[in-house]
Amino acid sequence: MSDLPKGWTLSVLGKIASWGSGGTPSRNNPSYYGGGIPWIKTGELGQRIIITTDETISQEGLNNSSAKLFPAGSVVIAMYGATIGKTSILGIEATTNQACAVGIPNKDLTSKEYLYYYLCSQKNSFVEAGKGGAQPNISQSIIKEWSVPLAPLNEQKRIADKLDTLLVRVDACRERLDRIPAILKRFRQAVLVAATSGKLTEDWQKINSDKVKWESVKFTDVGELNRGKSKHRPRNDSRLYGGPYPFIQTGDIAQSGGIIITHSQTYSEFGLAQSKLWPSGTVCITIAANIADTAILTYPACFPDSVVGFINNPEKCLPEFIKWSIDVMSKKIKSFAPATAQKNINLAILNDLEFPCPSIDEQKEIVRRVEALFAYADRLEARYTTARTQVEKLTPALLAKAFRGELVPQNPSDEPASVLLERIRSSRAESKIKPKPRHNHSSPC
């Protein structure tokens, strides 16, 4: 901030706004709440303008606490915990709790918009300043002494107007990008539905009619379905773990993306003796906690009885086709779970399920096409991730540029901020030394 543009000056937040904080009326007195006076907590900050609040307090609650009523146009910043630095402008008269600092801008020096955007630009720095204690926090003292580059008043308005325009576009871009994951999820699901119903390979079927054979089957018709094993109790016995045998748990399957290539635990020889080692290519299906999550083993591994393993008959089906069939049926499978806190299904439910299964030749074509379409979706998702990362950098970059004086052109005719500050300081000094007029008491007659 040493290289400020011409006409700018360096000040502190305490000189350009009047600062205060709020309070919390006693929760032990119900009459202090619900009285219609807006009351803001730090969790509500972050939106640009606040016009509604989660809670209200009564006049009695205001009178009997350190809460204060701040005017619309005040700027609120969170001082405590995980919300440090979150900022909003009051669009209404409102009170706050004690975790909020509230600045009332001196309109002769700055605007609510300029103050708001500057505080937003400093969020990460406020977070850093709050570190060190058991609970991160900053104080009003820190905020008041915080440096602020002050542009000429007219330029402040140009900066705020430009940021309004640009950040609306950034938000619109972010909103459009954020639709992409849901679109890709629907796309992948539609591909699987088409794949497991025969629609994906309709053109292939026309030229390979001799290889088309769809049948309704159960898992036991095309392979072997059994529960995992973990017979030893207690399950946290240290002798079970730490050996060379991968031990796959429900969480590993849920986070695998459909293919098991890593694991978080291993079994020892003792652990293996009370379990079973399943071969590479086994389809793992969770039947407790995260019901109907699936993944294919890429190496031999053990798993507990909260996971079912399917070993395919290679002449009748491919592991990938079975996995995708289960994924398509997942909603139906989950519906069999009892409405209890610990949801689970049993092996018999899976054994009774029927699903359409084509010839092994068509399954191979299905796998080829699905993998090609999923690879396309993965590329789109990677592009989305890159674009989303770039968009997240835009707002801080624009704010930084604004407060370096690089966002809008300077106008030499603008009154310098230093002159403005000096005039305000002189005016305050004069008001302090100006003698108060003596008043003659008038007669009551």
C-alpha cells in the first residue's frame, strides 16, 4: 500500500467509520425475543445486503442487554470463530450479537459500498490476524487500527459501481458452472439406464442379431453372491490388523468412485484366518450404513459382513455390467431397508432381485461404450473443476485490483482523499475548541 495512486491516502478503519458491537439478551427470558427488532448472528453474514434475520428481539430485550440498534447502511463484520471476516451491509435497521462489529460509515469520507468491498478484500488477512487462541477472533481494536487505502470520494463511487457490475457477472458465471455437476450426474445415470436396458446398443443389435440374447436373471444365475466375513469379536482387537492383506470397509467403497485402488486398513494373518480373501474383479456391494454403494476390486482383499461380494461367471457376465445393473437398481434396493436409525438389508433381498442381462458379447460392447461416454464426462468434469477454480480467484483478484487503484481510471479533478481527511479533522478540532454560548434563563412568566 506504499505505492498508492495520486490522490489516495492511507488511513485506518477507525477514522472513516464509527464502530460498535452488539449483545445477546438473556435466553432465560422468553419475553426478550420475538419482538420484531431484527437481530443478526455471525452465521447470517456473507450475503451482500441483509434484509431479513433468523431471529428478532423485543424492545425489552434491547433495553436489558448490550445489544444496540444500528441504522440501515451500516457494515457488519464477524469477529469470532469460523465466520471471521464475513461481511454484510445492513439493508434494514438491526441489532447484532456481540460477535459482530458494526461500522457506520462517515459519509463525508466513504460509502457503505466502498467499506463493504474493502472489508471483503481483507477477509483472509482478518482470519490470519485472528489465529493464535483456542477460538480464533479479532477485536474492535484490531478493526479500528486496520489500514485502509482511501481513494477520493468520487473515485470510491466509481470503484464500487464497477465492482457491482463485475461481481454480478462473476456470480452469474459461478451459478451457471455450478449446474454442471448435477447435469453430469444425470448424464451418467442416463447412460447406465440405457446400457442396462439395451437402448445403448440398439444399433449394434441390428448388425449382430445372432448375438442378441437378453434374459431376466438373478445374481446366482450368473455368478456367486456371498457376504463378507469378520467373525472375530471384538472387532477392534489389535491382533486383527496391520498385516499384508487389504481390508475393504463400507467407507472405502463409498469413496472409491466405483473402483477399489486404495484401502485404509489391512488384516494380519490372524485377521485373514477369521475372514475371506476375495479375488480381483469382485463386485463389492454395501448392505449396511451406505446401502447399495458398489465398487470393483482391482486386487484381492477381505471385507466385513456389512459388504456383499459378487464373483462373476466369466462366460455369463462381466463385473462392470453387474456393478452398473446394481447402480441402476440402487433406489429399489434401498427401499427394502427398514425405517430404523441403522439401515441395512440382508443377502436374501439381493438374491431375490431380477435384472435384464444380455449375452457376453453385447456386454463387452456395452462396457466399451459406457467407458467411452464416462471418459467424455470425466473430461468435462475436469474442465468444470478448472473453470470453477479460476472463477473463485476472480473476486479476490478484482478486489485487490480495485484497492490498488487499478480498476477504474483516476480523475485529476477529484478532490484528494488526504485533503478531505484534513478538512474533516480541522472541522472536528474547531468544534471542540469553539466556546459554548451562554444561555440566559428566561422568566417563566
